[in-house]
Amino acid sequence: MIHSLSRRSFIKKTTMVGGALIMSNSLLGNIKMASPNERINLVCVGIGNRAAEIIKDLHKTGLCNVVGLCDVDLGAKHTLDILKLFPDAKKFQDFRRMFDEMSNEFDAVSIGTPDFAHFAVTMQAIDMGKHVYVEKPMASTFWEVELMMNKAAKHPNVVTQMGNQGHSEANYFQFKTWQEAGIIKDVTRIDAHMNMPRRWHTWDPNITRFPHAETIPDTLDWDIWQMQTLGHDYNKDFVNGQWRCWFDFGMGALGDWGAHILDTVHEFLNLGYPTSVEAIKLDGHNSFFFPMSSTLKFHFPKRSKMPALDINWYDGLDNLPPIPTGYGVSGLDPNIPPPSTGKIEPVKLNPGKIIYSKNLTFKGGSHGSTLQIIPADKAKEMERKLPEVPASPSNHFANFLKACKGEEKTRSSFDIAGPLSQVFCLGVITQRLNNKIIFDPKKKEITNDRFANALLMGPPPAKGWEQYYKV
């Protein structure tokens, strides 16, 4: 059951609770900035599946030493690769124990856990003055993202980076350059699409309960896996990527791919928050896991000289946006990391976006894919007017580690990535409730539905996890 709590009473309750794991004053603000010639000492929470790829990419930069590894399923098959790669790193199942025992031995943490499990790790790391690289989206509830942003703002010397890696690649610099040059302007509509198979597409949407309890694997600490959530019986369909399917744990296709498709749009068009989000179409809607296909409409109001803008989000195998004349072939970014279920197969319309402005139409992909002006004759006409786009000085992983050393500024810091993640949280609420919500960006409240407004916060945290909700 979702308990409707006001933010004021929620903060009051969690402040009264206190907590056994609050850091000592000697650790608070103990921020070490590495010198240019030093490597960053890195600990990693989550070491299998996608988390393993993050660790390898960070290590590949040559800018860090991996000194600690933590996974709730330590020793399971999907963790062995990283364990073998870093045999000298200290190993833990509980991040709290790792943080306590290694508090003076590391500078930064990578977090590659399920969406709902980003929050507590991030909050404690920042309190300790440790730099944070956290996979997207930042968290699975609007309020948790809000607290993460507030915590980072309270510790301005802590470096933060959300892991939408395309935000350091060609699309980032092209979009920024074209927007500043006035090539991208007066945008009124964006159709974003992700029509690839999802894990839940093989499931029966006509379910009335969660799956039956199964035997917990010997390697897995199920209690720590659940963290602050209210609790479920173990089932294989909750772990190892399956968590993304469920409203209680993941953010579906929107949370998974939205940050790779709409990141530059959101930042450089200064979108902020929508004033309404509407579920236009939800095929296979149920109370437990994400629909088989979704069409959502986000309305963003006028910003300064920029007109009001609608983003239409399409996911599902056969749920495609209108294709404009002259669109051509849909490309697939070769730099997209493969999912744990296998390689990504090109389809009719690969993940991306179509941007409609007053005078120009652009088509783009996901991650680092660059935009193209369509149709071809319009692109030819604009060719000489296009400004030179600078190359990226560092990929997303090097950008984070260099920022830890004081050499760069992260491109997807929490003040940038937080509102983007919160937009997806609003979209997931409409998917869950199959409704239209009216959102007040100043008060950060849903004004037309009390139950939807309660979902901004989500259920109260389980006993023993309340202390992380303090800023």
C-alpha cells in the first residue's frame, strides 16, 4: 500500500529516526581531490552485467585503481569476470561495510545496481565526501532524485556523474553547437521512440499477483538486494536485469533509454519540468509490470524565448511515431553497449528522436548519434551554414575521473541529470496509473491526483534505511 505522506512530515519522521549508520563528523566533508598525476582510487557497488561494463570502461581510461568490489550476489556467475580482473581488490556484499572499513582508502564510487538501489549508496557516499558515478536513471522515485540533488548541492566539492555515456560523445557537442548557432531553434514537438524487444514482452499482462517465492541462491543476500523497498519474496524474475520490468523496482523502457535519447534535448532546450504528462496509449496495462507498448505525451511550457513544446514518447514493438517525408534509413549507433540478453538487432525504426522546429526537421538516434536535417534537399541547402562542431575531449568515464582530479567538469552532474531523471519518474507514474497528471514545477507536486502525488515519494523506506532520507 502506498502511504500518502506530506514532504514535511516525511522529512520530520526520518529526521526523528536518526540512524545507526550516520557517518561521524570526521568523515563528513573529507573530500580529497587527486593531483593530476595520481590515479583515483575507486570502489564499485554492483559488479555484474551492465555494472561490469561500467567498471571496465572506467578502468580502461588508465585514470583509476579499482580497490574495492561490492555485490549482493558476490560469487555468482555474472560477477566472476570482474572478480578475476581485479583479484587484489577487497570484496564485500554490503556496501555499508565496505564504506566503513575502507573509508580512508578510496576517493570515488561507481554504482551499477538496479534503479531503486542507487539511492542509499549515493547518499552515504556523498556524505563521506566521495565522488559518485551512478548509472541512469538516478533513482526510481521523484523524491529520491530530489534528495540526491540536494545532497550533492550541500557538498559542492563532490563530483557527480550520471551514466548516460552519450552525453560526452558527438551528439552532445553537435546539439550544443547547433543550438548556440541558432540552427536548432523554435522546437515545438519531439517524437522519441524505442521500439525494441523488452524482457516483459513475453509475459502475460493479465496477471493478478507477483510471481511465487523461489529458493534464494546461496550467493545472494536477498535482504540487502531489496534495500529500502517494502519487500518481496525472491524470484528469479526480480534479479539480473529482470528488475527493470516491474513498477516496484525499475523504470521500464522510458527510464532505461530516455536518458540516451532525450538528454541533449532536455539540457540545451532548457526543458525543466513538464506541466502535464498523459498516457495516450498503454497496451497490456496492468498493476505490476510495464505495458507492452506505451505512448506518453509530455507538455513543457514556454521557456524565455523558446515556445511551448510537446514530447511524444513511443515504446513497444509495433508502436511507431509518424514518419516524416524524406526520413530515409534509420541508423543504429554502433557504440550502444549490448544488453545482457544479447546483441541489439537493427529494426524498422531504431531508438531515437524526430525533432520538429519552425523551419527545420531533424532525425537523430540514441547515445552519441548525431542529428541529420531532413529531407536531403533541405540538408544540402543548410550545409554551408552549419558551424564546425568540436570533438569531445574525453569520453564519459574519463570525464568523470578527470573531474575528480579537478581537470574537467562533469557533463551529466546531478544538477543536469536530476531533473531529466525526474521527468522519467513522472512518465512512469502515468504508465502505472494510466492517467493524465497535472504537475506544478514550482511546488513540485501533482495537483490533480492525490494518489499520483503520493507516488512522487513512493512507499516509506523499510526499517533500517530511513537515515538515508536526510539531507
